[in-house]
Amino acid sequence: MNRLADQPSLYLRQHAENPVDWYPWGDEALARARAEDRPILLSVGYSACHWCHVMAHESFEDPATAAVMNELFVNVKVDREERPDIDALYMQATLALTGSGGWPMTVFLTPDGRPFYAGTYFPREPRGGMPGFADLCRALADAWTERRDEVIAQADRATGRVAAAAERAPLAEATGATFDRALLDGAMLSLARSFDPVQGGFGGAPKFPPSLALEWLAVRAASPGGDRHAHEMLELTLARMGAGGIHDQIGGGFHRYAVDGRWLVPHFEKMLYDNALLGRVYALAHRATGTAEHARIAEGVFDYLLREMRVPGGAFAAAQDADSPGGEGAFFVWTPAQLAAVLDPDQLRAVTLRYGVTDEGNFEGANILRPVVPVDAVSRRLGTEAKPLLSAARAALYTARAARPAPARDDKVIAAWNGLAIAGLADAGVILGRNDYLDAASAAAAFVLDALVVDGRLRRAHMDGTAVGLGLLDDHADMCHGLLCLHMATGQSRWLTEARRLAERMIALFGDGEGGFYYTPDDGERLLCRTRDVEDHPVPSGNSQAAHVLMRLADLTGAPELEDAGLRALERVREGMERMPHAYGTALVAVERHLAERRQVAVVGAPDDPRTAELVAAARGGLGPHDVLAVGDPADAGTVDQCPLLAGRPLVAGAPAAYVCRHFTCRAPVTDPGELVALMSSRD
């Protein structure tokens, strides 16, 4: 056992029996490196990462390779999900040094933590133009000893580039640029140029779900007048992903990404953030387009989260592993013989036709199930209705699959990712009429607020019964996002109260004073520099999500300073929105909100009065993508204090009433749900 055995991180504990003398990141490792003038070998990964496991099996479990590492370096292992601040810093350095990045991330540092060489996966033996890992270690140790001036110069250049990127000035200060429709139209044109008109998505293999760009397309498709091009790109991408192997056709939910350009063969890990974002996008797309298949897939995603990813207390686990005891993908794939052992003859024939099952398979001799023949065509081939056969077959296959050795689940509860799950469940609960989703979102929110807020500070993660790490920008912004969605869905004042508190702390801890946000708090660990999180990756940019939630809070509270703070944060990424819109979907949604003619709707009435519920339902049916809804009892002073939109909005002749407002100037109240429907359908 090395020093990782007692760490709360599952990923670190997975390396506890390596012959490598691993340290967790901390003062002990850094002090030893300085005292012995020894470079640091930093290895960053996460528990569900397939290639992290491959490198561990090949190199870190190999005594000969470990001996070289122990002799030449102080070896530090980091869980990127536990310490995304360290990961972000050294990923920027890796990109600066190599032009690409990924996990496992392997970075060689000077004793004071400056990066001088970086890469991702390295094989144990030389292969495909890559050096063997032990040979690489020896070469870099020799460079540190024999050519230190060159190493230091390289470290200085990499560190300088990372620091310069973190401190770049807002573009708008230099150009006087403002946000307008031309920006959004230009971003749409740029996005369309990279669109795959056959398979959907953007670019080629490997293909990642473009969740946040899709949210922007869904918003544009649902806006007054719509956007035909946004609608077409959204529909094709969602259809192709939903019919791909990346979508778990038996258990619901999505795998991380497809290694090909057809969404067929996935890397099999399932991440909470992917499923939270994609489930919400499919629900939003259903609301925007009315496509029933989007609703079915959204429900499959969220049912999977509720069934397989909830931990005791109601929050959600971070990930399910890419690998299972039977090998990569073994838990999810099927041979014809395995199907025949589970299904009756009619079910087997229906599944074989629907999912294109063959003896040779489409993945290492087995079949990743994905629909290739429409259900009605299967019915014609069978001479009977295929839908009930397929439904029964999926249930039987799920039961049989559950008996297989399953991928490991990483039970850490990450604040940011739970915020995304809360938002998705809250919105889907309203759109799909699923009160169980609202209950699940409320339980997760209560867990985070009760277990991850310590001494008034939001923590990053909850592992082994302990809240660890100071919350980072995305933890605050994504949880605020989730709480706002939950407040809009339930009308409960607690969630708005907590969202406002988080927003206030976020501005105080992460704001740079000039517009924009740092990723780490001002009282956090001092690394080489404070980085910024400006691009969407699989998850929303912290800077853009912070801007978006501040602007939404401004609509609920009437506080113009919050809108201004959000706009200043967006100014930092204006150029990126035009140049790389696929990486700025969250920012583009926020700009759409800023430019839209937004409405605020206040429904006042006792929460147990059925007339209040009828008005709420009528209001929700007509809400646009940027409108906000506040619900509360005017007799509850606490609710009114938290949401000024409800202030001065009395009952009408003792009956619940709805007020439709623009810029906090309201039309005459209505008490009849039919009148409210008519009022909501009018854009006057």
C-alpha cells in the first residue's frame, strides 16, 4: 500500500496497491520535491476513464516501470473530478506544450510545480511513434540533470502562456463591441459550417454529444418565429444520437462519446454530467418541436439516473466505469446466443430485425444494439405488432444484463454535476409531467445544501461521508442554475433563497473586479496562477454559467446590477462565440436571453388552492424559453422578500391571480386560466 490507500477518492484508492510510491497532491509531495531537487511526475485521471486504466495496468502496476518512476521522480496522482482546479491548470499547460490534451494526463514538473513536458497516455513499450514510458522517464530525468537551463526555459514559456491566457483582457474594452443579433447570426453560420448533414453533430470521429450547443439550438427553435436551421440541426443530431450505440437502448442513458463518426461504438463510461445535460436537451427539444421520441429518450435518461445513479440521501453519483470485469463493453453488448438464451422466439426475431443483430456483430464479435429498422417495418416483416414484443424484450434483457458483472460506480457526489442533474430533472419534470422527477431534484438539492455546505461554504464533493475541497466556480454556478430551475418548477421559496446566497458568494469569491470570474476562489490554494473557465467542454463554462444565472436572477429580482455583472462576464468570450460557437453554447444562450423580449409572470395564491395550480399550469403552457415564472403566497412575507416580482401583486377579490409583466411593468391581473392562456399566447 502507498499513500493513496486512505484517500476519499475512489480513483486514488484504485492506485493504492501500485508499486509506484504515489503521493496525493499536497504539501508533503511538494516539500519532498523541493528538498531533494527532484522533478515531479504528475498523473491526472478519473475513475471511469478507460485509457487511465490501460496506462495503470501497463505501467503503474509494472514493478520495473514503477522502480524507474520511484528512483527519478516524486510521483503525484490527482483525481480530476476532485481537484478540477489542478486539472484545469495543467491541462492548459499540456495544450500549450503539445497542442492537444486528454486523460490520463501526464505532466512533468519542476520541483516548484512548473510544467516542462506533458502528454496523455504513454504505452509501457514503444508503440505507434510513442516512446515507452520508462524510457521517457529516463530521458526527462537526464534532461533535468544535464540540460537544466533548457528545461527551466521550457517551463518558463509554458507557465507564461498559461498565465497570459488567464489574464487576458475583455475584448469589449478594446473594441467597444456590444451584443446584437448579428453576433448570434454569425455564430449560427459558423456552427452550420461544421455541421455533419448526414450523422448530425459537429465534426468527425471521435464524436462527442454537443449538449450545450444543442441547448442553444433548442432555445432558438423555441423562440418566437423559430429558426429553421437551428430546428433542422437539432432534430437530426438528436435523432442520430438517439438511434446510435452511444445511447443505451436497453437501460437508458448515454455513454461518454462515440469513437466513430456514426454514433455507433461508444467509450462505455456513463457520466452524470452527460446524462443530466442530454436528458434536459431532449426534454427542451420535445417542448420546442413536439417530437414524441425526444420525450421517450429524455424519460429513459432520467429514469436511468433515478434507478442506477442515486446514492443514499438522494444525490447522484459521478460516473459508471468504462470497463467491467468481462472487459470493455462486455456489460452492454450481446451475441445472438446470449439473446436467444433470454428471449422467446418471437421476441428474438423482433430484436434481431429491429437492432440489426448479426453473427459477426459490430463490436469485437458482439452486437451493440442500435435501431436500424423502423418499428412499423419490423411489424410488417413479423406479420404482427412489434412494439409490445420489443418492450417485453427490452425488459427481459435489462433483467438478464443486471445479473452480469457490472461496471464500477464512483459514488462521489460532485456539487456542480448534481446542480446540472437538478436542473435537468426540474425542467423535465414540468415538461413531461413527472412529479417524481421534481421530488428527486428536491432531494438532491437538499442533500447538497445540507451535506456539502460547511461553515457557510459550498464544498466541491462528498466522498465517504465527508465534504471535501472548497467549491469552485462551476460548483457555485451550476448549483445556482439547478436551484433556479427547481424554484421555477416548484414555486418553493427555499430554492430561490439558496440560489441568491450562492450567487452572492460566487461574486465575492470568484469575481475579478473587472468583469468575469476566476475558476478558483480568492482564498483557495495558491497554484501557479488562477485560471479561468471560459469554454464549454462536456460541462458548461463556469464563466458563462455564472453570467447566465446572474441574468436569470435579475429577471426574478429586478436587480440590474446582476444583469450588468453577467454581461461583463460575457464580454470576455465575445470573440470565442463567433469563432468557435460549439464551445460557447452556454454563453450564446445567455446572449439570446439578454436580447430577447422577456416576460416575467407572477402567480399569487395559496399553494394548496387548486385555483393557484390551474393558473400555474396555464402560465407554464405559454412560457417562452427566456420567460420566468414566480409563484408564491402574498401572505408569506419571506417569499415576497426573496422574489420582488411577487411584491405588490395582491389577490383579486380573494382569488389567486396571475400578473404578466415586462421589465416589471405588469398587465392587469387575471384570475381565469383561460384568460391567462390567451394572454400568454399574445406577444403584445
